[in-house]
Amino acid sequence: MTRWAVLAVTAAAVVCVTSHPARAEQSSYVPGIKVLLEVRTPQGDLRTFQLPGAPPTYWQQDMPVVQGDKLTVSPMIATGGAELGQVTVRLDNEPLAATSEAPWRAEVETAKLTPGYHSVEVWAGIKPPNAGEGSTAIAFLVVPPSDPLLQSGQAAAGPPVSDEEKLACAIRALDPKVDKQLLTTSTAKVAGPTLFHVTAGPAAKEFFYSLSREGRVTYTSPLLPVQTSVLLTPLEDQGPGQEPGEVILTMRVGDGAGRFGPPAWVTVGIVAPEATK
């Protein structure tokens, strides 16, 4: 999985957002447990999103689950040749399903889940009883259908706007050289930590941004104050950052009352630090 980190900087606070794969707690008896989630709409179609600056993409682990969606938990369990005994699935520490026979899939009813993060844990034991066990857990975010970020990703028009011109925006960079590239070609190359920010008229009170690679969204921020800057950093051997390659940075401003303007996006070429030495 691509590693990334995004740093949002404001005059009052510093917010760091990172992502990493779920880690399985492994034992000598149960070498590995991986939990896969499948999300479908209430109508049964695979859940897709269309966020600014990117084509429609299927649900991924970093994307939200909409209340009412059909969520399927599919554990993949390797036992190193031992016979699998029982599998238990828990939702927020409460038993969801327990079985000693395949398939190990479990269904989650999301309509009544409260907005916010929820945890799914899968526990597996092998035969004979108490011979070995292992477990792993992953989290997913539930949002209501009225969530502003979700609405902003609904295809073409996005959320309603009273005046698109008042809520239009542009993406700028603090580095003069990078900023000049953005102004002339809407593309830029970044070989070191670079701050980006959104510029807009006085009606703009907040904004959100997304990052995408190869047509797939890798991150969508929460709503942020317009004075916030976004720090993109190339990945180095130690620490988080963006892997080399092209990243589409998209920003969209709102008026604080649920109305958003059209998206602005730029293509940022991330250059490996060693390539500049």
C-alpha cells in the first residue's frame, strides 16, 4: 500500500494525518489474518465515489461508509497447515458472528450505526481447542447521507452553490518557483517539503482537499479553515511522505453553510530525494 502523510498547518494548530495498513497480531499457530471489507449501496451496487479531480472509484479502506450501506466482512486466514477451528467476528467489541464452518463472511447492518469510527475484530482459533489463536482489527468511518464531504463527491454538480464565482478558488504554493509553475501550467515538481494553500474571495470560510493517484483517491481531508496550508513531503527512508510519481491535489471552498464552489486541481510531480543529489 502506498504510504503517505499530509500535514495541515494553521496559525493556531498543526494537524498531522497519516495512514498505514492494519497490522495483524500473529502467533506461531495462526500466521496471518487479513480482514477485507466490501461496501455496497442499499440497492446492492458496489459503492463508488466521484471526488473533485478524479474519476469515479470503488470504495477503499480510507473512504467512508454511508449509513445504510451493506458492509460485508470477509476474513482471509492462513494457519500454516493447521486445521482452522472457529472464527469469531466482533463489531465494536460486541459479538457479530461466530462459526466453525466456512464461509467465514459476516454482514454488518450500518443503518443504525452512529456516525464516527467503528472497529471490526476477527479472532481465529485452530484445532484442537486452545492449540493456538490470533486476532486482528481494522476501523472504518461511518457518515450520514447528508455529510458535506459525501455530498461534495456526488458526481458533476456537487453540493449546491448560490454563486459559483464567489466560491471559486485557486491553489497556490509558498515556494515562488513552485507557485510560478502552478500559475503557468497547473503542474509542479516537488523535491522537498512544499506548502500549498487555497486562495478565494471573502465568501470562503472553509475548504477541503483530496489527493489522488492513477485515478484513485488516496485521501480526503475534513473541512479546514481557509488559512490552513497543506504540506506535501517526498517519502524518505525514515518517516512518512509521498512516494515518487504524480499526485493530483484538489481543493474546494465552502461558505460555512453547506454550499461549495467548483473544484480547483493541480498535478504535483513528487521527485525522490535521492534523484536530486
